[in-house]
Amino acid sequence: NGVHTMAGFGRFLDPHRLVVTSPDGSELVVEGDRILIAVGTVPFHPDNVDFTQAEIMDSDEVVDIPRLPRSLTVVGAGVIGIEYATIFSALDVAVTIIEPRNTFLDFIDREIIDEFIHQLRDRGVTFRLGSPVVSVTREAEGRVLTVMEGGRQVRAEMLLYCAGRMGATQAIGLENCGLTTDGRGRIAINAETFQTEVPHIYAAGDVIGFPSLASTSMEQGRIAACHAFGLTPPPAPQYFPYGVYAVPEISTVGMSEQEVRDRGINYECGIARMRETSRGHIMGLEQGMLKMIFSHKTRRLLGVHIIGEGATELIHIGQAVLNLKGTIDYFIENTFNYPTLAEAYKVAALDAWNRMPQ
């Protein structure tokens, strides 16, 4: 496509020029009428946690550990913390999750989270919710001691700190182009065009904050590029899926049950357990569920929430129906391959249909 690429570290000299320092130390000045910042994020390091200790690591360092610990403390129950915690748990590591808030993954339907917590506790994962961390220290024998408010303590062979990430903007010279960041290094943008305070400079991806997903970041970059060059991109879909690659997987699209209630919509839910499908029987699945929410008045699909095997793949069926403004009748009247996990859509739709006014 005629795109020229360079490897190096970029830093603004002024609103239109950057100096790129190559790995060999040489420097080159590049200039642009339009600039897109997509530098991503780095793990947040609080002052009271000593990351120089080998047993204390962040989410970037954990992929390079030389051995599996027998026990692990995970501080932070965001998407990254939950994903790593469940991966280690699946590898038979004793995991304790510490989260200062009383809830976690609040953008996901609570019924799915309740099922998720049940599965993890059944696997031996310990949750310490509503427990802010006071201190993290490495003891003489090598174990990591985490002390929470109220004096409660957790000891483990290793500690993974996942309480937030910061925009990787500290070294790119934003002060030279007239941009500022918030306390976590994130850049404010116009949500429709992805322009920053300096109109010819755009920002996309994790550096602008939520939802910080690879899929949405790519779409943000496309919209920014189209706007920068005067092209009209097609309107963004109203709903896009979220995927949490934990063990088990979680994926969701549309409104949660709580959001539907808050909007005062008269609704009905339908649930299918993966073990109820023939494919689930064949695969030996004991857990996993698919939940759909429908409007009583319009019969339209309002949200889909899945936990279990293949959740992040299955969600795209619900995503298509949701963005095409489909109704419960689509799932009732259409045939799904048998045996497949996707058949759970029909099971859940029938479950809701049985309780809806006809």
C-alpha cells in the first residue's frame, strides 16, 4: 500500500515534526501534516511496590518468568489481572485475587460474573474483594507478603501487580506539540473523529482509555485516518463485542440486564446451558452458559452474554443480529447446525419465548 515504516523511538519536536531515534542511535527528523498517536500503554507502578524484586512483577514481565510458582497473588481484578489469574489457576497454581473494589468487570452482566466467580472458587481461586493493598514486601525466605487494609495478609511465592496501566506518553515530547494527558498518561480526544486538542493530531487505541481492545483500537485508527484525509467512513456499528480471554472465556455485546432495567425497558431473558446442547454433551462440558435479553414491546434482541467454551467466537452471531435490529423470531424460526454450540442461541431464545407474551 505504499506505506513507509521506520523502527525507532519517536519524540515530538513541534506540532508537525518528530525526531526518530533508531536502535543504532542514529536520528532522523520526519514531518507530517497529520499525525496519529497510537503508542499504547505500560503497566502502572505504584511507589509502594518494589518491582526490582524477581518475585514481584507486572503484566508485561510475567510472560518471561522462568518457572511456574506454586502460589500466586494477583493484585487487580481488571481484564488483564483476571486473564492471568485464571491462566495460572488452570495450570494448578494456587491463586489469590485482591481487588480494592467490591465488584470487578463491571461492564459485564452480573449473572455472568456470578457464574464466573462460582467456577473459579470451585477451582480453588480465592477472592479478596473490597480489600485495598497497604503494602507489598518480599520476606527473607523469598515469599511475597501482601498486607491489606484491616491487617489481613496473603503470602505467595510470586505476586503479579495488575492494578491499571498508563499511556506510554511520558517520553514522546507531548509538551512540544501542545498536548497534555490525564493522571494516567491518557490523551483526550473527540469521540467521533479521534482528534486531540491539536486538530491535526489524532490518537487511537489504549492511549485514549476504555475500552482498550485490539479490535476497537483498529477501528478507531481507521476512523481517524478517514477523517484526516477527508474520507467518509461508514457509521460505526452501535454495538461491538467485548472479549475476556480468561479460563473460562467471557464475551458480551449489547446491554446488560442492569442497563436494561436502568432504562426502564420491559424485557425477558433466555438462558441456555452449554451442557444442554448435543455438542456440549460430545465435548463433555459441565459448565458454560449463554444469556440473551429481549424487549417485550419490540421483541428485539438487546444483549448477548456468554461464558464458557468458544464464547468469543459465538458472540458474533448475537453481534450481527443486534446491529441488524433483529428480533427473537430470527432465532426461533431459523435452523442452526446440529450438533454445535451455536445451537445454544436457539435454546436460549426458546427459553425466553416461553415467557414472553405472544
